[in-house]
Amino acid sequence: MTNAFVINGGKPLKGEITPQGAKNEALQVISAVLLTDKKVTISNIPDIKDVNKLIELLGDMGVVVEKTAPDTYTFIAKDIDQDFFQSETFKSKGGGLRGSIMIVGPLLARFGKASIPKPGGDKIGRRRLDTHFLGFEKLGAQFNYNPADGFFNVDASNLKGTYILLDEASVTGTANIVMAAVLAKGVTTIYNAACEPYLQQLCKMLNRMGAKISGIGSNLLTIEGVDYLGGTDHRLLPDMIEIGSFIGLAAMTGSEITIKDVKYPELGMIPDVFKRLGIKLELRGDDIYIPAQDHYEIETFIDGSIMTVADAPWPGFTPDLISIVLVVAIQAKGSVLIHQKMFESRLFFVDKLLDMGAQIILCDPHRATVIGLDKQVQLRGISMTSPDIRAGVALLIAALSAQGQSTIYNIEQIERGYQHIDDRLKALGADITRI
């Protein structure tokens, strides 16, 4: 029996909402507890499936995990059960969780070996793991893939610092290689490193634990290997994807919403992209206030040509918000070309939006032109299925703005990334029921 959301849309919302801790940062920093046998405390952890599964997996390995508050855990990775990694439990749990790839770097660094099942996760094109493995190999790890049991076994008894030029600025790839390199002998240089705020957070946390990483925030990281890391306390940033989603939600539904504690300096160009769609927002302390707007108009480029919104590695615009921008543009005045460069097949959810009455031309798997309705026509509620986390929330926003009733199936996909989203939206006045 799968869960679904039933939404009666078309009503403005009002109130305050606080973003959860960042999911993508959580998967990295929680894996980093494996680098030390001392206590690590992490707060602002979101209560979502992908993160909870990773915490459970660490417990299965022998990490002593204690929940000290609803969003705070302590971890002590003293006695790790090495045999666990060959077990069926690990194969089923690790294989169903894309984040499980993140434990490989720390395990290699500390124990000199690791094995992982072939990972699963979102269906948004081929997310290659080559970057991770090529980096480990450059540090001196040896891989063998066993097709019989579907495991990658890695031997890394002698990791040595080296120069690594990444084939793509993969966030998880960079994080994994950084975690492997902090305990390697000598100096590792990673060029074309990802420089997302979440990765900066990981590096700062590792430095507090005793690592020597410089170049944080740039695409050239230098890591001087150390022999040992200690414990630390770490607080996750708020999830920028949630913040962007709530800005979009406010605009689409004509709602007055305050998004609390957003850590504004870490949002990069996200607020600016929404401003270019004509959405008014103001910073009040560290909160973003969005007034109720009946109307928002997409800017054109200076020469009058149609605005393009494209994703790019940080500090460019994050691909995770492309689906949100696409949905928000439906009710803007004007047109915009949405160019999803980094993943194929992330735009295929537009067929549902067309059924709701949106004016969108899907040019190819990477590009869609949205012709704004300027709120002259309301979307209409339909039944639909969520293909992946980000499209799911985009569809949820569309449904909340639509006339009539919508049903969204496969909401497990949404809940992998957004905690208690229905309760938090209800607190703003949304009419949303789980069935």
C-alpha cells in the first residue's frame, strides 16, 4: 500500500516555516564520524529516510549512536565490525541507499579496506560513481568488482597523497576523496574540486577534528595527511533546496511567508534567480520575508531576449532547484527558457504540468520553454505520480496553487528529502491530507 497526498489547492498560505537541516550535508558529515574513535556530536539533522537509513547502517556496523534531542545525535565509531561489510544485511541496506557510497572514503582512510554493494537511489540519469573510484585509485587503492555477489572490494592499506584532477566537480566524489585523503601519507591536491557550502562545512568539521585542509571554498583543495583525528561538535546548515522550494511556494500561491534562519550568505545566487523571475523577497535579520504577490514578471536580458535559467556546479545555480523554478515560471508574466544541463531526464515531469494547464514546450530532455500564464488562468488539480524528490516537491507546489483537488502518489520519493512536509505545510494553512 503506497501513501499519497490529497491536496485542495488554490488557497493562499500564511506564516513562518523553518527549513530542515541540509540532507546532502548530513550524508557527508555523518559518514565522517567513521574517521575517529572519539565522540562526534551532530545537530540540525533532518528526520528523513535517506539520513535515518545511514544512521541505522552506522549502528549496524558497530558505531555507538545516541539520539540526545530530536535533531541531535552523538556517534562513537570505536569498534567497527569488519565482517559486517560482507553480510547480506549490508548488501540489502547499503544497496538501497545512494548515500552509502559516502562511507567508503572514511573506511579506506581509517581501516585500509572497504567493500560496498552497487548503489541505488534517484532515477535522474546516469549518476556515475567513477569520480569516487578514480580518486581512490590515485591515492593508491586497488579495486576489484565481484559480479557474482555485486560487491566492490577495495584494498587501501597504503594510501599516499597525490595530485588529483577530478573528471567532474562531483560533490559526493570530492567529499569522499577528501575523507580518504585526510589520513593518507603526504599531501593531496584536488583540482576541479566541488566547492558547495556543504562541502565547505565538511572540510571545516574535519579541520576541527585535526585535519589540515586548505583552499576551502575554492576548487583547489590541499590536504596535508595527519595520523589521527579527534571528536568535534557540528551543526548542519539549513537545506538550501527547501529554502528555494518555499520561496517558489510563496510566489505560486500568492502567500505571505517568512522562512526562518536561512544562513543567507550560504545561499549563493539562489535568491537572485528567484528575483529575476520577479519574486519580491527581503532579508530580515537571517529570515527571508516574501510578501503576498498577485503578480510577478520575469525579467528579460538587457537586449530584450528571453531569460534563460540554467544549472551549473556551485557557485552556479543548483540543479536541484531547476524543477522548482520551472513550476514557478508557469504563473509568471513573460517567458523563460529552463536549461537543465547537469542531468538528463529531470524535466520529464512537465507532462503532468501540461495536464494541469501549464504552457510549456519541452524542447529536448534538457530544455523547456515556459510561457507564463500571469495568473490569468489557474492550474487545475489532477492525479499524478512523483518521479523523483525534486520533481515531487515541484508538483506539490503546483497542486497547492491549482484549482480543485490533486492527488500525488509515490510520495515516498518526496519524503526521502523533505521531513514532515505535510505537517509543516498544514501549519501555513495548506489543505493537504495523507492517505
